[in-house]
Amino acid sequence: MADAAVNFLLENLLQLLSDHINLIHGLDDEFNSLLEEVQRLKVLVDDACKFQNDNDTSMVKEVQIIIHRVEDLTDKFLVQAKLHQQGSIAKRFHSTIISDFAIQIRKINDDLKIFHQNNKQAFTTNITVHIPKITQRITQGEDDEVVGFDEEAQQVMKRLVEGPNCLDIIPVVGMPGLGKSTLARKIYNEFEFSYEFFSIVWVYVGREYKIKDTCVRILKCFEKSIEEDVMNGDVDALGKAIRDAIRDRGGRCLIVLDDVWEAEVVDVVKRVLPGNNKGHRIMMTTRHANLASYANPGPYYMKPLHAEQSFELLVNRAFGNGNSCPVEFVELGQSIAHKCNGIPLQIVLIAGILRGLTDRRYWERVDKNLSQLYHLYDEEDKYRGVFVEMSYNHLPQDVQTCFLYCGVFPQGFDIPAWKLIRLWIAEGLIKPQQSPYTLEEIAEFYLNHLVQRNLVILSQKRSDGQIKTCRLHDLLHEFCRDEASKKWLFQHVRPTPDHHNYLRSIQDLDACRRLSIQPSDISEFLSTKPFAEHVRSFYCFSSKQKPINLSTMETKFIHNAFPLIRVVDVESINFKFSPYFNQLFHLRYIAISGDIKALPPPFGNFWNLQTLIINTSTSEPTLDVKADLWNLLQLRHLHTNIPAKLPSPTTTTGKPSCLQTLSMVAPESCEEQVLAKACNVKKLSIRGQMEAFLGAYKGGINNLEELKRLEHLKLLNDVPHYMNKTVQLPATFFRLVRTVKKLTLRNTRFSWSEAEKLGQLESLEVLKLKENAFVGDTWKPELGGFCKLRVLWIERAELETWEASNLNYPILRNLVLVSCDKLNAVPVELADIPNLREMKLENTIKAVKSAKDILERKKSKDEKFKCSIFPRDADHSEVERSVEFICLSATIFLSLFQLLKLNFPLLLQERTLRLSFLKASQGSSHK
């Protein structure tokens, strides 16, 4: 079938030509003619995409080559036009440039006309592809637990807990798709299991591991910041730092190594654990039985699911957890489950195809296809590619490309959903539709679709139940990389013994527009001084690692290598600007880290910029934005890790900004003119000293009235704790933010007597009160209000008494209490809220008994309810007794010490006399 990648490439090209037709002075006729030819080509490919055709591979490649030629030509001309516009090119050269480009455009036009004539009859009508509409999100209560793992988890946990006092390794071994990593995740996240180990560390290793990177990831789990000499040291230095960190923490440690391929990893991690008879453990997952036996002669072997478990998993994933299988589908479902060979990955992929399909014909078709595949392919193909490809082929074309794109991230990488969505949009994978949905909402629908089809694994949910992070199963990651390489979607750059192969591999892949590289390889790669004009995206992803330092010359090579680049995501390196960076006019997405004190004026020249992410390591309290952001009409999202000081707009008239996200800004930047220009903002985070802002100085908080679409608001007050001044909650607050669905307050120090007023926010669904957002010892909300509140999070509060009932929060679903160590009890009446499904208490020990009471009341009603308590679920009286015992022991010890101190001279004199007597006795016996 005509490739979806070609379709979106054509759409991007049409958009590029249409958007900048006014910039192309002197070549209007040529580019208009080119635009018409590309539109004809788009019609041809659209027709091809509607029908099945197995003989169009060469046509797809030919179309891609033509598209890339036009794209390169247009992009280069636009850069030249922009430089000329800025006076960087002398006018006498401009006519020569136009003449040269005109010749090239005419040549491409001629090629396009020939292509059209040769391919008009290339496609015949066949089976129409059904493309469903995708407008569904993950439901908040959806359970992604894999069936049949409870018994396995108990057995492995028993071995981890009850083993010897010395270091022990428990390997989990099995073929791909059996659920090794899922089992390890289940154990890693098991709340009760966390009591047994003071530290539990998760490290993804993978086939392309580097042993030093593995050690850095382990150390990063113990130390938030790693000293420079340790980071730059060898494996032995890192090992010593890990041992010291474990000793400092005390207790025993569990390190989970996921997807191990080499014995070297096991040997090194064994060496870094201190031999102190604490009973440290290593749990590892691997595909290789010989490696598992090397680590431990008795590994744990994963087994396929039996028939009942397979059918149960299929039903859960096809119809939703807790729902039964309709009678008319039972026999077909059992047949389908049987053909999946008891392999969970195969079952969930097929369930993803069947999900939401209530027509028996679809089930019969899937069963028939599986029967054919079962006989056509050997065992290795059955569990490797066939099931993945079958599920992939059932995706709508646009979603197929988005799925393949997920493989650009490293294997085992937890992908932030917001980052993935921003990248999809910047890459042009998400197209506007004739609907009220924004590009971000359409992208979110696509991601939910992939999760519901079980092609993408949901790693973490947000408090509102939506996707926070996701990842790919190893087999699906391999599939994405292989398919993406065939379709020239992206390419991973890998080191070779011959360093020149770096450069040669890029030049040989002229059609590949996106490159991804590991942080540990980037310095070596840049040393080759690569030049790849065809590359449009460059990625260097990392997880939990400190950004790598590169020289100014090395980062300059990035600017020189990719002159037409659109997407640059290099947060894993310390980025340094060069003058050439200012000429990368096509940039749509920038994600960088470094010692960045200000955003220089040239950033205002990136007319295509959509997303800007700046992580600065500067000691400055704010990031000074000197660029004219209001001139960037495509900018949708601004993310900074410190408050940004925004410039005032030069004019209040003209088109408003497209900004949807401002995270985060300084309070003094929230002027009326600024927010009036940013009137489309949906997510706003304000951080700094809030007193003047909340007091409406120069308009202050009243300026929020300009934001008519505001949905997420964070107010983060930076006033130190020792300043105990209580701030008044502004009376106009509720009128200004009535559209807000998610509200986060931190250190605002409002009075608890005012907290009930938040119930007036009729749209509020998530409320997070962190670190003395409210002060005082009592909260007694009045009846009414909080009618839509689903999530309530209270952290580091001085609250002692909380009186509430089910009428105060009628549809509350999740309750989280963190470090509320003075709170005597959670209102037991909250158990009467039918929607309440989950409660978590962390370091809130006094309220444990009441939490247990709520759990018991929920159980008595047979309602599904999860209650997590950390640290150990102990009764407060037991803790008090333990503390009293420690205090008593300390008192006794001090008394004994004083007694010994007073009588020490007498004791010393007595000891001297005893020794003299013994010596005299020994001398007499010898005589």
C-alpha cells in the first residue's frame, strides 16, 4: 500500500510552499508552478493510499526522492532569502541566486510532469482500507495489570527476601514476549515489597549498553548530583561511589537489571555492592539461559500462560478489565488465545486489534488470519515480527507513522507523553482536521489509541488518569527501528571501529532526514566534522544522566553539520551557542541544556519555532528572555526550569500569540500587556515571590482575567519558610480562574479557613496543595463545592484536624497525603464516596489507623479500593512505644556513662592492684 510516510511528507511540502510563497520574491511563477505539480502528486498518492497494492514500493521511493529534492531546494532558498532580507547577502548576488534556483525548479517541474504521466494508471481498485476515527482517551480507572503474574511474583519475591545474608542474584529468563520486564516492574512497584529493601534501583541495560553508563545510572538513583571527578572517572571510581552511597543509606539494597545481554554487566554490578552481609540482591531479566545460569545455577524460568489465563488476558484487554466475554465470542476468543501460544505480548497485541469490535465477522477474520500465519511462519517469526506487523497493519496510516517514530527514543526509555506529542507536531506527523480539536488533542488521541492497541506500554499515569510516561516493548522497539529504516523515517548513528564510517553512513543515507545518537557517542561522532545538509532532525536522548560537557568547537559542529535542521533535542549535552546557530531559521523544536543566563535576541528570528525547552544550570534566579517571543507566531510551548522574565510586547495590536504553555514565568512578567498577548495560554506556571503579585500590585493576579482558556495553573511561592507571614487569598481569585481544571499551590501560606473557597471553582478536577500552601491546624469545609474534584493532593501541611464527609467531595477518586505528620486522622466518612478508588499516605503516620478504617469500610461494601501506606504500615502506638524505648535506652546509657565517669579513678586504682596481685601469684607458682 502507498506509504503513509509519503503522504505526510507531501502534506508538509505543500504546507511549506504555501506558508512561504510570499517570501519567495523573484521566483513567484516558478514556485507557483511547482506548488501545482506537488498538489497533483498529492492527489495521485491519496488515491494510491485508498487501495491495497503490493507493487508500489519503487514508486514510494521515487516519490520520496522527489519530495526531498523540492524540500531541500525550497529550504535553502528560504535561508538565502532570509539572510538577504537581514542584509547578510549583498544585493548583487541576489539575482544570481534567483537565476540558479529558477533553473533547478524548472528541472524538478519537468521531472514531476514525467512522473505523473508514467504513474496515472499505476493503481487499480482493490480492497478499501478502513480508517476509524480516533477521539478516545485512556479512562482513569483502566488497569493494565497482566493476568497470571501473581504466582510468579510471589515466588521471585520469596527468593529475593528469604535468600542468604550474602549477595544473591535471581535471574528471570525467558523468550521475548513472555513478560520478564513486566514481572520485574510488578515486583519493583510492589508496595509491601518495599519494606524489605531500604533501596530499590531499576536500571535498563539493553543490547547496546556501556558499562560506565550503567554504573552512572545506578549512582544517579542514590545521588541527585554527582561530582565532576566521579562522573569523569573510570568504572572503579563509580563503583566506589556506589558502595559508599549504599553504606551511607544503610539497610539492604536491591538492584534490578532489565534486559541483560552480557556477563560483564553482572560481574561489575556484583563488585560495586559492598560485601557487608546485609543480604543485598540483584534481580536480572535476560533472554539467554546460559547467561542466567552463569549468574545463578538456579534461575527462574518464565513459562507461557496456560489456556485459561490466555483467554482471560485476551478478554480483559479486548473488552476492558472486569468485563466478561459475550457468549457469541467465547469459542472464537478461545481459539484466538490458543494460537497465541500463551505468550502475553502476542495476546495483548491481538486483543488490541479486537478492542472495541463488536462485529463477529472481525473476530472470525482475525482467527482465520492467525490460522494462516500459524502454518506459514516458523517459531521464531511467530513471536518476533508476525504479531507485531499484523497489529501495526490494522492502524490508521497517520498513526502508523507516529508509532514507528516512537523507536527514535533509546530502548527501555520512559518517554514523557508531553515531549512525544510536541515532537510529533514539530515533525509534521499530526495534521489539522475539520474538527474542534487542537493538534495537541489529536496527538493525545493517537497516543491513547496506541496504548489501547497495546503497541505502547503505559508506564506512569498522571493524577488525572492520563498518560504521563510510556515506553515500547523490546520487540516492538526493534520492529519500529527496522521499519523506520526501510521507510527512511529515521536512523540511529552507531560507532564503528572505522570512525570514518560515521560520515559515510550519513552520506549513504541521503533520504534519511532524522538522526539519533547516544550521548556517550556524540563527542566521537562530532570529531568527524560531519556535514549532512539533508538531515532535518537530530536527537541525543538520555535518562537520569548529568548533561555531557562538550567544547565550544564540538557544539559548533552541530550547527555546521545540519544547516537546514528543524528539530534539535540535545538536553543530554551542555549546549553552547555559536553565531551560526542564529542562521538555523527552519528550527521548529529546540530542547537544550547548558549554563544559559539569557535567551539572546536572535531567537526572535526562528519564525517556524513551535516548542522551546531550556534547562539551565545557571545560578541566576531567573532566565532573562531578550528575544521578541511575540514575533514568533508559531510558538506554542515555552518550558524553562527556572522562572523566565518575558519581554513586554512592542505593540498591543496585531495577531495574538499561539502560546498554549508558559512553564514557568516570574510573577513580575505577568503584566496585563503580556497576558493579553498570550491570551490562548492553557497551562501557566508562575514561580517567584508572590506577595506583590497576589496583592494585585500593578494589576498582579487580576491580569489573569486576560487568559480566557486557562486550564492548568501553578502558583509556586519562593518565600523562605522562616518568613511565616500569612498571605490573603484574593477575593477575585475565583472569578479569574473559573476555567481552571487543575490547580497547584505551593508555599502560598493561605489560611485553611479560606481553603473551602476553592470549592467555588466549578471546573476544578485536580487540586494539589504542596508545602504549606495553606497554614493552620484545622480544615472544616462547608457543604457544597468541589463538585467536580477527582484528585486531592495535600503535601507538607501543618494540618492536625480535618473534618469532612462524602458530601464535601462527592466524586473524589484519588486522595494523596504526603508528609502530613501532624494530621491525626483522615475523615472516615470519605469511605462513603462511591468513586473513591485510591488513597496514598506517605510519612503521615498518625493517620494510619483511620486509613485502615476506610479500607475496611470499602471492603465491607465490596468496592474496589487501593490503599498505600509508607513507610511500614505500623500502628502509631507501636511507633510511640519504639520512640519511648529509644529515649529510655538513651537516658540509661547517659546515666551509666556519668557513673563511670565519676568512679573512673577508683576503678583504675582497683584494676592496678588486681594486676599486681596476679603477677605476684604467678611468680610464687613458678618458684
